[in-house]
Amino acid sequence: MTAQSITTGLQLRSLIKASGELEISLARVAVAEPAADEVVVRIQGSPINPSDLGLLVGAADMTKATSSGAGDDIVVRASVPQAAIKAMAGRLDESMPVGNEGAGVVVKAGSSPAAQALMGKTVAMIGGAMYAQYRTIKAGDCLPLPDGTTAAQGASCFVNPLTSLGMVETMRREGHTALVHTAAASNLGQMLNRICLKDGVGLVNIVRSPEQAELLRGIGAKHICDSTSPTFMDDLTAALIETGATLAFDAIGGGRLAGQILSGMETAANKTAKVYSRYGSTTYKQVYIYGSLDPRPTELVRSFGMSWGVGGWLLFPFLQKIGAADAQRLRERVVAELKTTFASKYTRVVSLREALQLDNIAVYNKRSTGEKFLIDPSKAG
């Protein structure tokens, strides 16, 4: 197929009906001709991140999902609990494209010099609707990849790299000197370790198994605390004393972990306190929740004084806050270190059709560390 003959392509879409049913399917959609400042990219890689799963499956119970049809006509269906329907009111009965970021080859370009300069180049993109064979997008939203870089290597160069860099940038801007990170053996967590090791930043890694701890040791992580260990709180407090970390980024969200981190920080702060205060230490402690691996309510047992905060943190509001110049500085670092600091590893590469197979959904919807999928829309099957 020549570039000029590209008029339609497959796109993965997610629909939640007001009746409480999720439908995931493939649709053949028109590929828009590029405007002067736009390009058309043949997508060859798009990762399945936790943020993508929030749109792809929402709050549906995928353990009881069913599938009908075959090939391009496959449809996956699952029930959404009525208690969750209100929270999804803004998307009910609207079929939505999925996929935050991706990479591929520019096969058509508009007339502007910026668009023409990208013709034939491998580029990374962010902007949604990436689980598709083709994407028409502004040239300014594309990041040209260095020569010799594959689409798979560049597919994850926005969300995880910029999130990990954003955490360190937030630490510096808010006057902290070291970090705590949960779900630390994830792709993002490994990137954050490489950044902190390179930049000399203290990092306390919280993992959920001995195997995850061993994985981090293999890349040089120093402070590793296993939340399933009976000595977890002692190990965490010791690491907090050594690093002086007073800022945490929590991917778990639910349960007691955020409160445990704050308690450990308070204990560490009191180790060096010269005067007792019934209000606790004056050291400010902050936990930012940026994920929801545990959907339960966040439990805080108030054992950490009065100088603390718990809030939410998201990448895109952060990038808007720091401004275009500083955001570009972070992107340039990602490109420069794409095959080292920001390298991503995938356990499976699937086609659009394979992404709708129930056995694959069962794996990637677990959001398990070490099970990262890449969708390659150009892949047959």
C-alpha cells in the first residue's frame, strides 16, 4: 500500500454504555489527510500503561469478560458495577479511542517545512488514539528519534520517562532532597532508579516481593524495602533516616501504605529533633498519589504529627505548570538517554487483534510488575 492510497485504518475503541456494559472492539476509521502542519504516522509500537487501562477497561470486571466474533470483528464485553457508573458519566455511550503514546514512521506530511522535515522519519508521539494503524497528528507533537532507534525503543519515551523525571524535578522545586517510590520494580521505577543513581539523588524503593527486590539490586538500587516483609517498617524507617527522604510518590493509592510512609518519615525526623513537641516534628512530609494499583480507600492512621500532606500528582498538569521551556529540557534528556536511562522492556508484543484476546487481557489488566505489553498495530495476527 502506497502512502497516497492510505484512506482508512483499524483503531481500537472502548465503549461504556449507560446500561453498565463495556465493549472493546476494532473499528475501521478514516485516516485524515494531513493539514499543512500535520503528518500521518504508521504506528509500530504503543505501550499499555496503567493510565491506558483506565480508559480501556475502566472499572469493568474483566474476570468475567466474554468475547464474540473473530479477526477484525472481535468484540470483548464485560460488566461495569453500577456503583462505578456515576464516576464515568462523562464517557457513557461514547466510543473512545485508546492509547496515550506511541511511535512509528511518518508516511505522509503536510506542506509546512516542519512537517516535510519529518517525512520518512521514525518519531515518537503523545496525544491519544495510538492503538491504531495510522495517526494524523501535528508535526509539533512528534519527537524525532535518533537514527538507528526503532519504534519499539521510542514507543514509551513520554509517559514513564517524563513521569520519572517529573518526580525528581518536583523534589527539587519543593525543597526536598531525596525520594520514596512505591511499585518501584516497574519500568517506571527502574527508570527512576537510573536517574537517581546518575544524578546522586537518594531513593527509597518499596517493592512487593523478594523477586522485585532482587531485580532492583541487579541495577544497582541501594535502599529497597519489601512491604510483605515482617520487618518492613523497621527497614523503611532505617532507609528514611539514611536518605533523609521527605517526599514520596505512591503508585498503590489504596490501603495503609501512604500512612506508613508518613509514619516512617516522622520517626526518621524525630531521630534528629533537639526539642520535643506534642504536635510532632516540624519537618514537612509529603506523599503524592499518582496511581491506583490498589483501588481501596487510602487509610491514614495519624501517627505523623501535624506537618504533612497527601495529594494527587499527574504528569500533564505538572508539565503545564513548569512551562514549555523546562518541559522541552526534560524531553531532550529523554532523547539523549533513550537507550540507557529510559530504556523500556516488554514481555509481549501483540497486534491490535491479539490485544483483544481474553488471555492477553487477563495478563496486562493485572498491572503486574514485569508484565509490560507493547501493541504493534502493524503486526499481523
